[in-house]
Amino acid sequence: MTDETADTVLTVRVGAATDVGRLREHNEDSHHAGGAVFVVADGMGGHAAGEVASEIATETLAELSSRAPRLTADDLATTLQLANERILQGASDNPDQRGMATTVTGLAMVDQDGPRWAVFNVGDSRVYRADAEQLTQLTTDHSEVQELLDRGLITPAEAARHPMRNVITRSLGIEQVVRADIWVLDPHPGERFVICSDGLTNELSDADIRSLVARHDDPQQAAAALVTAAVDAGGRDNVTVIVVQTCVRAAASAAPAEPTTPVTPRGD
Ligand code: MG
């Protein structure tokens, strides 16, 4: 897919995979990977209501794709708030879905003086960035364990097996106003993003994730390999992965000239 602005072109390769895992009956994760938006949501709630919450989140964010390439980080914030309101409304209309909630995280192509990546997060699903040298976690978990880590009360090794590691402090569907983290980044050709639910990160270390991403050139194969490895490692939760590769960021003026339809000048 291609996203053009006045002087740059951003192209991506994408792969996605999901699995219910070995213990759960339902897959309450949802994802969307297309257009200008790449999102993973991990739902919570009884009677498969978590599935409903995560679907509302991904479908609401997917609506943003039709606005590219003029999407802004503010649009993302507004749309996360809209998804929250739809989940709260759904829970209010359907007693079976009361208390449903979801994490949501991902990437969107935004226009801020040219194409940029906006990374967004609510909850403990994650976005990582991998380049030739390293894998970096871009998002910060909104979780009890992260707060203990931040206060220096536990070590990363203790966090990985902490009994409260599934307790999140932010989500969509609980409070009236969403507190979302949003970062805007310059795109770099060759970088790859891993967007995932905690079913991946509770089973695999960052080193495992890094080596699997490096081993598979094709983003679809990388996403499938990550999900398979998490299921093989225990599969105690639903696991969902999207791999997005930034392929090209080139000046449009460098593209071969071709006949075009006359463009209406701005302001008309
Ligand atoms: Mg999960």
C-alpha cells in the first residue's frame, strides 16, 4: 500500500497472525492491518464480551484509514476516545457485556510535515521497533507491574513472572475519558515494527522476539513464526502479532514522470 504526500512516499510490507493458544476457549484478541492503520487489541470480559470490546476498538480505528494521508495524531486521540464511548455504550445496552474492556496499541501513518508514524497505546499490548542493531520496546505498559518496576521495587526478571503481571491500569471501556500515549516518529526504510498482545510477550523474551524477526525477511512469515513460537512455549493466552516493515521513503519528484490529471489548486 502507498501513502503519498507532497514530497514523500511511504510504502509498507505487512504480515499478521493470531492464535487462540492452548488453554483459552475463545480468541478475545482482535487486529486490523491495512490502509494507514495497524492495530492489536486484547479484550477482557466474561461470555466472550472481551472479543466484542477488542473488535469495537479495531474496527473503530480501521475507520481512520479512509482519511489517510491527512491523518493526524489528534485524529488518533479522538478515535480512541470514540472507541471507548462505543464500548461503554455496548456494555450499557447489553447486560452480558457489562464490564467488557480492551487494550489497544499500534501504528498509524500520519501527516505531520510529511509522512510520520504515530505509535499509540492504552494497556499492556506492545509495539516494538526492530532495526539492524536492536529491538526496542516503544510503548510503556499501563500495568501494576510496570508501576512497581518504575518505582524500583522489582527487577525486570521479577516482573516477567510476577503474579500481578496481568493487572492493567488503563484500558478502553472502563473510564469515561481515555488516557492514551501517542508518539510521532520519523519513518526509516528497513525498520520493522512488531505489534503484539501479551500472549506473545508473556511467552517469549525480547531476545527471542528479536531473533525470530531477524530470521524471517517476509513480514507474514515473521508474524506467523512469532505466534507459533508463543504457542509452542506454552500458549497460555491468545496471541496476536502484526509485523509492519517501512520499505520506502523517497521524494515523489524522483519518481518517473507520467501523465497526470490536472490538480485543482489549493483554495479553489
Ligand atoms: Mg492477553
